[in-house]
Amino acid sequence: MVRFGNKTVLSGGYITSETGKVTGLLGRNGAGKSCMFRALMGGLKVDNVMVSIDETPVDRQVIGRYIKYLPQGRMLPDDISLYKAFKLFGVNYWAFVNRFPKYTRYRNSSIWELSGGEARLAELCLVLLSEAQFYILDEPFSQIDPVSIEAVQGLIRERSADHGIIVTDHNYDAISSVANDLFVISDGYTAPVHSREDLVRHGYLR
Amino acid sequence: MTLRDKAFLVWHYGKVQLIIGCVYNILCAQLLLHRVSYAFFVDVFIIKAVIYAITFYLVTQFRKKDGIFFYINLGLSARKLQLRVLLVDFLALAIMLTVVILIRG
């Protein structure tokens, strides 16, 4: 359970991800999507969080070795160059530049020197290109221009071939075009989505 | 991740605490070197712990909300990083006090 003051944000959550699949998570603002991810990754203290891979519990002190998470806000520190950050994550910066050539000139730049969209794209690629079994992407399409969204969708599909990916975003079209399974968080609980009517019933769409 | 990378991350995560700790260590070493008796040693560690707790609280309050995920994604937990910073800080104090004892004889 996640509570802020008297408000219960999340009563219970359950989400699965399979290698080779992209799982989409939808929910209205304040529904608890990010809280669930933050709790899962250890960025928010809550009781009774259980993460397991192939039915083996994951040591949450080192969860980043197995699951990489793109948070909603800025993750990279302001005083580390992009190149250094990629090096720490074990990602070849030039492989990233091959996909997005304009980042050649940002090699020694800090994240604050980039525009909001450029920083978001760099963080997204840093997470998705680093080694892990699963990825959780919290609003990966926010701040990103339509052309880059297509490239990001391509990258998500490519990485999902041998990884499991969970994506949440308010860009319904972008998320539904990459997701194999959809879930919605409503009234503090997660529920599977099989049709557009399910989203209407849970108050996410009209 | 290499040892150098780990050291870099500990420094990066705890640099405010380490800088404040270093200033305090130098101050204590100066005091012990010239004026104060050895009885002050216990107080040095108690004050150090209080300063560390206050700095930790302030740093945690003003840190970027999602900045912690940079370290978590690298397979480190906030608790582990904090323990390493604490260890380095107290080790530096212990080394400095040992040097003072050796100088004073």
C-alpha cells in the first residue's frame, strides 16, 4: 500500500512481464503507475514488495542488475558527461550516436546542456541499450518529437525480442502500437485490458 | 564495473557529506594538535556522528527525486552507497587522528 498523508495512492499492484513481450500500463494521473514502479525498484519505501524472475525472488538491493528503470523525471546527475554516463552503464556511446547522429556533438556535454526532449531521448536510450533482463519505462514518449517517437518505438520492438519491457505513457496511440499486453490501474488496483471498452469502463477513456 | 568506477560513484553520491566531513576532520586535527587533551576524542566522534546525520538529512531532502535511480540502475542501493560514504568519512577521521597522535607523540 502506498499512502501520501490520508490519500491512498495504491492499494495493491500486480504486473508481469515476459521476455519477447512489451507490456503496456495505462492509468489516469495520480492512479499510482509511477508509485508502483518506484516501489518496485526501491525508490519508495513500501511494505510487501515482491519481485521475482522465473519464480526466483530478486535481491532488491541489486535490482538494477536485472531490471533497468527509466523514471519519469531526470535521472542523470547534472555534472556527469553523457559519454561518462554511457560508460558507467556499459553502453557504447557510438552505437547510440549511430542511431541518433546529432548526439555526436554532445559527447562531453552534461545532461543539463541538452534540451528537455534531447535529454529524455538520451536517458531512454541509455536505459534501453544497457544490459538487463527487463526494462521499465515510465513515460518514455513524453517530451519527444514525433520522428524520434517512431525511432524509439523501433528500438523498443527491437529490444523486446530478447527482453521483457513494461511501458507506461499517456500517449495512448504510441503505447498501444508497441504493447502486446495492456493493463490499466484504476481505483488502486491493476486490471487487464482486452478492449477499448475496458478502458472506458475503468474511466481511462470516454 | 571497475573499482575506479565504484570509487567515482561513492564520491559522486556523497561528495557534500565527504567535503563537510573533511573540513570537520581537519578542524579536529588542528584542535587536537595544538590545544585540546586526548579526552576530547570521544566528543570528536559524537559531534562527527551528529554532523553526519544532519548533512545526510539535508542532502536527502534536496536531492533530485529521481536521481537515485541512476545508482539503482547501476546495481547499487541507496543504503549501500550511504554506508560506503560513511565508511570513507570515518576512515578519513581515524587516519587523521592517528597522524595527530603520532605527531604529538
